[in-house]
Amino acid sequence: MKTLVIGGTGTVGSQVVEELVRHQVSVRVLVTSAEKAAQLPEGVEAVIGNLDQPGTLPKAFTGIDVVFLLNRQGHTEAAQGQYAIAAAKRAGVRKVVYQSIHNVRQGAHIPHFQPKITIENVLMQSGLSYVFICPNNFYQNDFWFTNAISTYGVYPQPIGDVGLNRVDVRDIAEAAVIAMLTDDYNGQHIPLVGPETLTGEVTASILSEQLDAAIYYRGNDLDVWATDARRSLPDWIISDWTKMYQFFQAQGLVASDQDIAFCTKVLGHAPRSYADFIADHLLAFHLHVEVA
């Protein structure tokens, strides 16, 4: 089997590539530059192309059996997904495993969610076999907040008081590869969720316990979050994510018992907990915190 990974140098995609290599599967990765190609593990084939330039895609898709599709958030996200699906059809690809979002249609009004719904719809009508892997908010997003956590003792992501069943990227990668290598889940949405519902306060409590330090939740004020975020993010992302966090605070993104059971079945083990994630990455978070 020959696989193509799109998004193979990012947070999730790099883990998918490593998991495929561990399974001794032939892997090709679509990259946008030679510098990106140099980041890939030994033995992984790189093809330079760009989802915004459909004419660059045939070489990447030729001879491929299964595609993992993860295209990054942006103004052309929906178009990129459609270009990839069209290229897959022309090349005779058998199946596409697409990374969407857990319960994505509940947040159809959110700009971050809308392109995923469009791409899901196009893929369902494409005639290709498909699987949608649908992760909740990633634990690994908290690497963005290591300075706030480790220096100031604050957890700043305004996820609210209803909660999210956040998930470990390692579980996402495992499930993606299972969906690529078997046909057990063709035509299905796989919810990728953690075992517990995490609010902002619960997250801070777990961090406090794992780091043996007092970590406090920054709170739900999205104006405060946006002011801080403008130091590193463009205005369009801040606008988009503000709507996403408003949704999280109002409704949450909570997994059902059935979601957790399905995720566990696919993985063959219980999904990793947030405490497990922090325990496995203590050095990243435990740099400058004053012990309580």
C-alpha cells in the first residue's frame, strides 16, 4: 500500500507519518518546500506541491492508494480540500481519510468549522471511499501556553465552564492510521475524544496537581484573550477563534458515552487523559513555576 499524507509536517500530520513508518507502510508527503521535505523521517518520500496550485498536485497523487488529508486553517481551506479530492479521483486513489472536527455540524456557524463541513460534503459525494476522523480540541495546543503556565501560573485558553472532551494528538494519529490501513470504518465519522470533560477550572486544577504548583484559570473574558492574542495572531484568526470560544463557553464540545466507547474501540485502548499528557511532557511546562 502506498499512502499520501497532506499536512505531514504539522502537529497531527507529523505523528501520522511516524505512525505509518512504525507500521512499515510506504509513505509520501506533500510539502511546500525543500526545507519542509528535510524535516521528514528517513525513508519518507517528499513531493513538493501546493494545495492552492492544483497543477502541482498530480505528481503527489500518482500511484497512491490511500490519502490522509489535513489542510490547515485559512481563507482557501475549503477550496484546497476540493482540489485534493479532485486530484485523488483523477489519480485513482481508493480512499481518503479526512481530519474534520468532533461534532462539527453543531458549530456550523463558526468560520473555523465551516470549511470542514464543505469538504465532508464534497467527499461524501465524490464516489471515493472515505473516513472522517473527528478530534476534539487538542491537548497539544497547550504547548502554545507554556510561558503563561510555567512563568505566570496561569492557564489562558478561554474554554469556559461547560467543557470539552479534549484529546491527545497521539490518539488522533493512531486512529488515522487504523482508518487508513483497514476498511472497518469506511463511510463513518470517528469521534476522537478524551475520557473526561475539561473546563478551564478543571484544566488548571490538573495542571496544579501534575506540576505541584498553583495554576489558575485566566477566565472567560474573550476581550482579555483577544488583546493578548493580537501579539502573535492576525485579526482574522482572532475573529474566527472568538466565535469558536463563544461556542465552547455557551455549549461546550462534550463527548457522549457512545463517543468515548467508539473512540476506545477504534484505538484498542482507553484514550489518553489530560493528566497523562502533562505527565509525559513535564519539562515543557515545569520551567519557571514557583512551587506552591
